[in-house]
Amino acid sequence: MTQEINRIKWKSRRGMRELDLLFRPIITNDIADFNDKDLMLFDEILDYDDQSLYDFIFKNMKLQSVEHEIFLKKILKK
């Protein structure tokens, strides 16, 4: 599991500073508490390009998956 978390930590580093700042606390404080499904969902979310994630978070545009939207809203509220 540690190897998977390390891979996701590296994957969470974004080209867009705003996203980096949003994901950093999740990676630093929360990811160790994620269960397997949470890790899978977060990993899938990180497959989106930066602009799609930015548009969802800051402009309320939709992602391709409602499950991803719900999970992302949940982890960003912490």
C-alpha cells in the first residue's frame, strides 16, 4: 500500500499551482486514512487534465463521472 500511496503522491503534483495547493493537504494529511476505494477514486481523479479539474472546482463544471465529483467535493471540504 505504501508504494501505491507514494505513486499517487507523485501523480498529484500538478502543473497548475491552484490545484497543487488544494491537493497538498490531502496528500500530506488525509491520504494515509484512505481505504482502497478512496485511493482508486483519487487516482482516477488525478487522470483528469488540470483544466478539467480547475473548471470543476472553481467554475462548477461537470466531470465525466458523478462518483468522481462527489468524492472530490468530499475530500476538498475537509
